[in-house]
Amino acid sequence: MEHKLNYNDLWAYAPAPEDSGHVNIRDRYGLFLNGRFQDADSGKTFETHNPATEVRLSEVAFAGETDVDAAVKAARNAFDKSWNPMPPADRGKYLFRIARMIQERSREFAVAETLDGGKPIKESRDIDIPLAAAHFFYYAGWADKLEHAFPTRAVTPMGVAGQIIPWNFPLLMAAWKIAPALACGNTVVLKPAEATPLTALKLAEVIQDAGLPDGVVNILTGDGSTGAALVNHPGIDKVAFTGSTAVGKLIQNSIAGSHKKATLELGGKAANIILDDAPLNQAVEGIINGIFFNQGHVCCAGSRLLVQEGVADEVIAKLKDRLETLRVGDPMDKNTDIGAINSREQLNTIEGYLKLGQEEGAQIHQPECSLPEKGYWCRPTLFLNATQSHRIVQEEIFGPVLAIQTFRSVDEAIEMANNTPYGLSAGIWTDKGSRIFNLTRRLRAGVVWANTYNQFDPTSPFGGYKESGFGREGGLHGLEPYVNFD
Ligand code: NAI
Ligand code: MG
């Protein structure tokens, strides 16, 4: 009988849970409107849960049309009376203050992010929260230097920005949206995702403590109807949206013909390409990080692996091996690699694709890890023998699922990589710089990583081609969508 080594027994760690005792999550949160927390006009609320335990964390106000209207008016008033007239260097000081306060409260933010969204604490602690602070620091620096950002052109702020964000990087997406908008002199109404409102509301506390003038930032919790009311409000000048391609298209339709400008950051189906000269151990680690990081709830996740035929068997064997040592479970445990799926709905979507992939003829492979009884969980999954026409190769799954295909020539790999409706990101693994440059030129993707994956920095622009959306966030490019060129 074949003896199967159980790595999880061999390498068992003692539990190492992060303490949550220091984190104050209020039982109820209002809308953050014109500098104060207040109930929704209708009095309606909804609950947010911990997807790892299904336990209720808090109850938050549900913003309707009248609240959206009040928030847009507050933002307009703040734009006219305080934020736009303010010397740019002073706007910068407020942004620096927000950045420092996020750093000071970073443990609290990390724990709240993990409890509300299910991502491993090591990711919220080491990636989400530090990067959110870094974005505020970075754009704080630009606030009084816009004439250097656009040296030959006069720019003015647009006015009021309506910003709608998803549940996969709640605080980080709020920072990506708010920091450049404020640095350019705009005011903001932000709508967090319904499943993960808590860190945006904690950011509202920071904004209050930092003493920003009332109405400069308004945070309205609610669902898609709240988002739609914001997009359709005649008083906003700009829409910034990150989320599904379906909603991105709706937004584009509803603002067509209006004065409103938009940036849309939508889905992805990134290919990670391993060439036969690649350092394979490093590549395998990068592939694992690319798709299993944050449970695959990442628009730029490396959800497709294209591996050159000569090294395919070795790479697949190494991937299967590595899957056995990934730790799935309690997101609050510092050793956890894969946390909880963000919601019951998202788990249903992913499970639908697991079934579909098998029906389409791909071969499923999952490790035998045990899963907690409560909460929403998905084992890291490989689909072998996937083909270009499979829906698991074409569609965004947004879960820990990797579709694997092989190729012979580099030309073939490029054609396969580009052959989806999306074009957000891609990865290349090879020993040769010349091959990297050949591929990066020909891949239709907004971001291409070489011999690494999922690296983010506030100085570097991010955004897509095709159905992945348009406009760039981050870096100098990220200022452009928040100014008018006179
Ligand atoms: P979604 O696009 O419905 O939600 C994103 C945000 O848009 C949320 O704040 C939501 O309340 C808001 N929204 C929903 N309908 C709206 C409307 N008509 N007008 C204005 N705002 C609206 O995404 P959902 O349902 O949470 O996830 C579905 C799929 O979308 C996922 O399975 C994934 O494939 C993709 N997705 C992509 C993301 C990305 O980072 N590009 C992030 C989240 C989801
Ligand atoms: Mg939640």
C-alpha cells in the first residue's frame, strides 16, 4: 500500500491566534455624514458578520436616496467652503495625519479587517493596512506639488467624487480612492461593500479625529441600491468604482451622456506563464501566492497557469506538494495561509465553478486538509487539463481555484494569455531578461509582473485593458482621473 505523508501532522504548528481584545467594534454604526455619525433617514440597518464563524459583528446604517442626497450636498458644501479654497500644503498635512493615525491604530485595523472579511491576519497585518497607510503618505506628498505632477498644464479639482468599493480589500480600496481624490482638492462620498463595512467606518473615526473639515469625506454604508443612488445623483462630478464587470457596465450606461467622468476597475483572469528556463521552485511559490493569496479574492489573481510542456510535469508535481502544506482555517491564526471565503454567496459561486470545471472535462485536484465546521471555506484547488474554451478558463471565479494549461511555443502562450475578455494583469517566469521584454510588450494586460507576483506599491499605477476597465489608480497616473485640465 502506498504510504501517504501527511505534511500537516509533520509540520503541525501550535495555534497562534491574534488577540482581538484590544479592538473596539461598536454594536451599531451610523452613516458618517457631514462630520458626524448619524442614523439613516429611514432608520434602516443591516448586520455584518464574520465569515469564519458566521457570528454577527455589528449593525450598520443602511443609506437610502435621501441620505445620499444629504451626503452629496455636504460634500459640495465642503468643496466650495473649505477644502478647495484651502492652501494645498494644508490639505497635505491632513493626509499625512490620516496616514500616521492608520499606522498608530494598525493592529486594530488589521484585526477588524480579518474579522469582517475572513482574510488571514498575516495579510491584513502585513499587506492591507501598511499599504493603506502608504497610499495616504504617498498622495499627501503630491497635494502641494500638483504643478510638478502636470508641469505644462493647469489643473483644477473636479468637485465631488462618488466612490464605490468592493469587499476584497476594504480599507486598501478606500485608501486608493480617497487619498488621490483629496490630494487633488476634491471631496468624497464613499460607499463600502455591504459585507465589509467596518474598516471604512473606523477610517471615518480616524478622519473625525484628524479634524478634517465636515463633509470633506462622507462614508455611506448600504448595498447596490445605495451605490446606484450615488452614481445617479446629479451632484457628483466623478465616479470611481471597483467591483464586478456587470456592475461596471451598468454604471457606464447610467452616466453616459452626463458630465460625469469615471474610472472603472473590474475583473480579471490573469495568466501566470512559466517558461522552461524559469527557476521552478521560485515560480511555484509565486504561482501559489498569485492565486491563493486572500482566497483568490483578488481581481489581479493569477487564476490561470500556462506552463511550457518540457517542465509541466515537474511544476504540477511541485504545486501538488505545496498544496499539502498550505494551512486553511482560522483567519485570526498567524500561521493561516488561506482564510474564509468572504460570504455564503461567493462560496456558492466558487462551488458552482468547481462543479462546472469537472463537467467541462477538467481534472480537479484538492489537498485533503480538514475544514472548520462553521463558516465558509474552500480548499485550494487545481484544475488540470483545462482548455481555452472552458468557462473556468474564461470567467472570473474569484476564489482559490487555478486552471492549468500547457503550451509549446512562446507565441502560443501569448495567444492563450490574451484570449479572454479581461486584461488586468499577467505574470512571467523565466531566467532571461530578453524573454521578459518580449512578453511584456505583447501581453494585453495593465500590470505584468516578472519573476514575482502580487507586488503593490503606491508609486506604481494599476488598472486594466478591455473588460477589466479603464483609468489607473496609484502613482502619478492615479492623480489624473481626479483633475480637470483647463
Ligand atoms: P459587485 O460589483 O456587485 O459589488 C461591488 C460594489 O458595488 C459593492 O459596494 C456593491 O454594493 C456596489 N454595487 C452593486 N450594484 C451596484 C449598482 N447597480 N450601482 C452601483 N454600485 C453597485 O460585486 P459582488 O456582487 O460583491 O461580487 C460579484 C463578483 O464580482 C465576484 O465574484 C468577482 O468576480 C467580482 N468582483 C471583482 C472585484 C474586483 O476587485 N475587481 C471585487 C469584488 C467582486
Ligand atoms: Mg462582514
